[in-house]
Amino acid sequence: MHQYNKFLAGLFRLLCSIPTVSLATAAFIVIFDNQLFWQNLSARLGLGSFDHWRLALTLGAVLILLLQAVFTLVSFRLTFKPFLVGLLLIAAGVSYFSDSFGVVIDKSMIHNILETDVREAGELVTWSLLWHLLVYGVFPAGLVTLIPIRYPSWRRGLLLRAGGVVVSLALAVTLLMSDYKGFVLFGRENRDLQVYLNPSYPVYALTKVVKKQYFAHAGEPLQVLAADAVRKQSDQQSVVVLVVGETARAGQLAANGYSRNTTPYTSSRDVINYTDVESCGTSTAISVPCMFSPFGRDSFSSDRAANSENLLDILQRTGVKVVWRDNDSGSKGVAQRVVFEDFSKNKDARFCADGNCYDEVLLDGLDKLIRSTQEDLLIVLHVKGSHGPSYYKRSPAELKVFTPECTQDNIQDCPRESIVNAYDNTIVYTDYLLSKVIDLLQGKPADSALFYLSDHGESLGENSIYLHGLPYPLAPAEQTHVPMMFWGSEAFFANRHLDRASLIDKRNEQYSQDYLFHTMLGLFHVRTGLYRSNLDLFAKGGHLS
């Protein structure tokens, strides 16, 4: 009996030791919180042969050992449990969105998260999320908290930690070397798999974003762009309404060949629809600053844009009045130095209820703003558009054409047809909004135009991917192919010597959000060394001025 008790005591000490708790926690995270990683790995490997299974199992063991080494490094009395608990909760949160929506938490998504307002975040808090956090986060974190770990003395602890890290790393290296050629060849061809690793890649992305956003340019002066900009004055006022769309994908527009009539309102208003337009990013936090910058997708970086002027600054400096009206999540820094009007918290019962405002709220007072302005005017309407996952909240009841809708926030649990119905209704409503703006502008004697461009697209369950935000090289066309439309008054075409037929002939060419910056400069007759006529839609259409 004494020997039995002694054995149980020894087993208890082993189970409550730092190496065992570290190993168990690492194994739990790698196995249960990385389903998206394992799904992508199995798709690449096929797992049809013993060699593929061996590589996958070996890789899993290596990941566990590397994570255990990290845990061992922080295994001090004041840091060990808080670190494990925090990481378990983070990993659980990341795994929910990865497993449910197929999203990747990279730098772009971190930007989005940091700039998401409370109302948007609230739509993502569902019972499914809370249950997942309970099972995969709170429960294992609770076990870690309750385990009575015995910590060694300071000096002995240093030796044990050093030894533990060395052993873990040595085992990991040994496993990798057991099939070095296989790992190297597979790794070179599949570098992108690292973005699916949880929680290492999200933590890495967070540190990068925080460093760039809050420390990289601290105290640096704002970079002035187009200091040489001059604007040709016209005898007639120009009024341009730029509608920045949210999460609209081009494939869902009837004007682009979609089988459903989702663009019934603009189809009779002489709108030129561009069918092949690529976004700069797959999230608002990237695409919006990018489309207003001169850098283009290939040269764009968030920190560079944040420390530089943009299109709105240049237009304002050359005498154009610029007003940004917002019903979404802000301008992402673009409208910091121009007039900014936030309509998202409006209480007008005509447009708003339960903290949600339909995009028509942006039209309230728009006619008065135009009539009271004498100088050239650019009005940016940042719509909520098709923002998910609560698509059903984006369109009013009287304009819901397609039913039944998915009327819950955890859309992954809805039949796909109902998700598409709710999403298509948002496209119809946006089309209705654009028609209302056109009708308003048509009643003005001014040289006027409407320009519509969505920030990025959206996945609606294709290949089990929902929402948006995948790294650009991995993103499907649904997230990068966006709608772009243009309407101009007769005075607009006449004053710029534009040939409508020529513009229409070029509507199916390849374009991107890089065109917005230069097109707007050309539209307002601004000339600067930054201007590129080959990226001006109107120059390509026969812009002679």
C-alpha cells in the first residue's frame, strides 16, 4: 500500500510539473486550435501515402515541441499560468473565426480588428462563438489555473528551463532532419501555409502592426504629396459624389452578367459599369487608404499611407471643398484633415433603428449641402453596403427582393441560398441608393458626376470560406473582384470633351483601385508630377482637356 501511494504521489508530481503542463497545453493548441491549418496541409499533401502521413505527423510533433520550448522559457511563478491562459483564450478565439469562416488573422485582418467599432464587433458575438470559447478556451484555461504546479528554486529552475528548451529544440531538429529533403521541398512550395498557424502567426502579425502603427513613425512630420499640384479653374462648378462601397463583390451584379436582377435601378440611368476591377486589398483597413493614395497596390503599405497626405488633401489644397459622410466604420485615416460627418450613430427614425442606420441616411441634407456650396465639391459617401455577417440588417424590408434571408449573425449555420438572398438584397439596396444620388445630381445645373467603387469583395461560403480578409495571394476572386460604376451629366461630358461611346467600349478592360487617385485628379483638372494619364479612366476614354 505504501508503494502504491508513493507511485500515485510521483505520478501526481509528474502531471503537475512544468514540462507536462507545457507539453499538454502545446499539444492541445496544435491539435484542436489549428483545424484550418491541418485542412490546408492535408489538401496539399493528399495524405494518400505513408510518406505523406509521416510528414504530417512529424510536422505536428515539431510544432508541439517548438511551442513547448516557448512555454518553458516563461515558466516562472508569476508568468507561467497567465501566459498559458492568455494564449489558450487567444488561440480559441482565432480558431473559431478560422474554422467557421475560413479567415486568416494576418496583418491586414489585425488592422481591421483594431479599427472595427463596437457595433460591428457585436454582430460577430454569437452563441456559437461563446460556446467555442468555453470549450476550447475557458475550460482548458481553467484546468491550467487549477493545477497545483510546484516551481523549483530560482537557481535550479534556470537549469531546468535551459535543459527543457535544449531538449525540446533538439528533438524538433532531430525530427526535421529525419526527412530533411521532404520538409525542405514541401516548405519551399508551400510557404503560405505559415499564415494558418495558430497562435504564432496572429501574434506575429499583431506585433508587426502595433510596431508600425504606433512606433514606426512616432513624431515624424506628415509627408506632403503633390506640392506642385495646380488646378485649372472652370466657369462652371463641378460636383462629384464618390460612393465608397463596402464588401460588394462584382460577381453579384446583374450588370456584370449575374443571373438575378440586382441592378434594376441604375440599369435605366446611363451608368457605365466596369466589369473587371481588382481591389487593392481584401479588407477596408487596407483598401480604403490604398485607393486614396498614389502608391498603388504594389507599393502600398499602411504605415506609409498613414504618414502621408492623400487624394483628399491634394484636392482640398487646390481649392476643392471635400466632405466625407460616413455610415460605416470611419475613413481609416483618409479623412483626418477634411470635413468628416459621422452618420452611423444617427437617431433619425426614418433611417435608423436598434443602432443600425440604412445607407439612405447619408442622403439626408445632401441636396442642401450641394446648393449651399459655391466652389467645386467632392462628397464621399462611405456606405455600410454589404457589410457582413449581418447582411439582413443592411437593406430595408420594402427593398428585400430575395427571400428567405439568413437572419442570424452566425451565417455559417444558415442554408447557403438564404445567405446569398440576404447578400443580394444588399446589392439591390446599394443600387437603389446610387440611383437616388444620380436623380439628385440630374436636377442640378452643375457639371456633376457619380463614381462608385467598392473597397473589397466577400466570400459567401464558397469552399467553406466566408466574409473577407484572406491574404491577397490566397484570396479568391470573390474577395478581390469589385464593382465600379460611373455616371456623368451632359455638362460633365461636354466640358471634358469626353466621348461616352469610347468610354463604354473600354468598360470591359482590366482596371484596379489604382485608377481612383489619378481619375479624380483628372476629373478636377489637377496637374501634378504624381498624375499618371494611363491610370485616368477619362484619359483612356478620350479625355482631351
